[in-house]
Amino acid sequence: MKLLIPLFFTFFSLFAYDVHNGKMLLLPLSSAQGIIMMHDRNTTVVPHPLNPNRGFALLPIDYYTPPQKTEMQWLTQDGNLTLDLEILKASYPTEILSVDSAKVTPPPEALERIALEKAEAEKIYATYNTVRYWDKPFIRPIESITTSEYGSARTYNSVLKSYHGGVDFRAQTPLPILASNDGVIVLAKDRYYSGGTVIIDHGEGIYTCYFHLSQFDVSVGHKVTRGQSIGLSGATGRITGPHLHFGIMVHGIQSDPINFLAQIETLFSEPVAIVQNSQ
């Protein structure tokens, strides 16, 4: 993310930002009011975790968004502020993987299960909980090397199926998987593609996802704290070997988890230029 020279006016100010597809723009604001409007999407401004008089907005950019120059509007009772945004194309790798053929072309009897699980997850991600459960930076769920990056174009058994919507960490033996931050468990079950799956609601449209677990230490409705074990790593679902898939959903959009953790960290550790919208 790059911030250019800010100009302050009463009703119109021009700021310029850039962000890559699949990444997230964290927009620091001078107050915790109003919405950020971009295209047909409105994002609620929320209070800063260290200073509730200030605010910020999380703006994930969908992986499939093409490069373009566009505008955002910060709409408040004090007026409207124009924010210029340039969406850049990220350079993501390509991966060729070999998995169980039933996980690439599922048998007919599995199709209903897959559809139901997809609808269940989409309903969760579309739910906006106004309560914020966290007040510290997010952490990695396991201390291990990364074996697959977010955004990789994935070819399974010579068939291009998808891009990688999270990041994979090596976990050769069953290891404790930790909650990335405080939240509430909203899903803990075995799923066709993702195997043993836990999803945590952190409030304000943020969800973390943990796939391929071999054991659950939590169940739906449990409140968890940052660093608490939620289960053990495994090799369940569509996999090439034991590992943890860690994903982030922000306002219903998949976002690069490593980028997300770094962006949230800036709220706690880095002085940033704050967008002003005042009389």
C-alpha cells in the first residue's frame, strides 16, 4: 500500500492509494463514523482498537478484480471525501498438484454434500456481527514454514480448478493449531474438500478459517482466546500431505492471510497518515 500527498478540504479531499488484487487496504481515518463507498459495496467505518475516537475501514480487494483506477467515497455527517484508488495486478505463482481423483471430479453422491457445505460457509461469511471480540494483533496459527502461498493458480491432476484462497503451513505430525485471535466458533465439522474445518468469527466481518484438522478441541458457540488450541493438524479433505490451510474472510471476500496480519499489526505498532474529513 502506498500513500501519496494528502490535501485537506472541507467537503472534498483527494487521497491516492494503491493495492493489489487479493490483498487488503486498511484505511486509517480521523473518526469512527460513516461508511466507505466503493462501486456497489459499502463498508462500515469502525473504531480504532487503541483510540475509539479514531476509526478505520478494512477494504479487501477480490482476487479477480482487474487492474483499474477507481474512486472511493468516505461519507459522513461532516461531508463527503474523495479517495483515489489504483488496483494493481499481483504476481501469483502456479502450482501443479496430484490428489485423490474423487477430490477433483467428485462422484455424483458427493455433489449435494458439497453444495450444502458451500452454502453453509457463504451464509456464515455473509453475516456481519457488530461485536468486536479482539483487541490485539492477529497471530499465525502455527509456527512453521509456508508451503503454499495465497493466490496460487492450482492445477489438480492436470485440471486447472481454482486459485489458492489461503496459505498453507507445514505440519507433518499432529500439532496444536492456535486461534489467531479472540472470537467465537461458528463452524467445527468435517467437510468434503477442507476436511476437519474450524471457522472463528472475530466480529465486524472478519473470519479466520482452519482446514484439514485431524481433531477438534472446540465446538460451535465456544468463545476462544488468541493462542488457544482449537484442534490438531492433519491430512483430511483435498490434500497432498499433512498441513494446515489458514484462510481469512473479510466482508465475505477471501484475502491474503499474511497481508491481513501485517495490515492489522499497523494499528498497534506503526504511526500512519490518517485521512481527515472535518469542517
